[in-house]
Amino acid sequence: MFCDGVADLDASERARYADLLVLIAAADGELVREEIQLLEGFMGRAMVHPEARTSIRQGLFDTNRLSNLLKNAEQETLRYVLRDGVLLAAADGDYDRRELRILKKIAVAAEMGEDELKSLFDWVSSGWEWHADGITLAKLPARNGSLSE
């Protein structure tokens, strides 16, 4: 992962960012390896303290916190969540309707239009192709059911 401005958010916004990503990951009722890998990577990139990660992970079992997390959230935080949340939602190879519903609510709170949100989905599709090209160029084996295919 590249260095990112999400690490420059204040600690409470970084925790909110991670909490919202946990909600997206848990929305479909199951976590797959790829979602866990991305989620942990996003929390690391945001420099969320390991002790804070433990309490954030508890959010996997409480998916009714969305409205509280959106209250008083900074737009910049919500836009980072959308960028990374669209990628996270795609990690298992499918966008679940519950993931999409959460992403749309976050987009409304972030004052992001449908065209902007669609652009993020398009960006993820392009990213999968870019990632697959890297696997091919490095002559690495594709793994069944993973993002590296």
C-alpha cells in the first residue's frame, strides 16, 4: 500500500474510518480472508493503534451503528471510507446489497453524487485489472478465490 493522507486524520476520525470499514466488511454476514487482509491493511495504513483495533473489531458483531458513526463525521474521513470501502466490498468478488446500502448512506453523508460514487466502482474494476497484470508480469501463480486472479 502507498502512503496516504488517511494517516493524517486525527485519532478519532481514524477510528471512525476503521469502524465504518468494519461495518462494510461485516454487512453481508461473513468475512472472507481477502476482506480481513484489506481491513487490517487499511487500519495499518491509517496508523490505528493495535489496542484500538481490538475494540474496533468488536464492531463486526454490531452492525447497527452506522447512523452514530455518520453523525459529525468529517467529509474527508467519509470520502476515504468510500474509496477504501468500495474496494473492501469488492474483495470477496461480489457487491452484496447490504454493502451497497451502507456505501450509499455514507455517500449521502459525504455529499458525494451518484456519478462520483460510480467512478469509485469503476476505479476498483480498473484496479483489479492492474493487480492481475502485476501477477502475470511477475509470473506468480493465481490463487483460487483471491484478488490475485
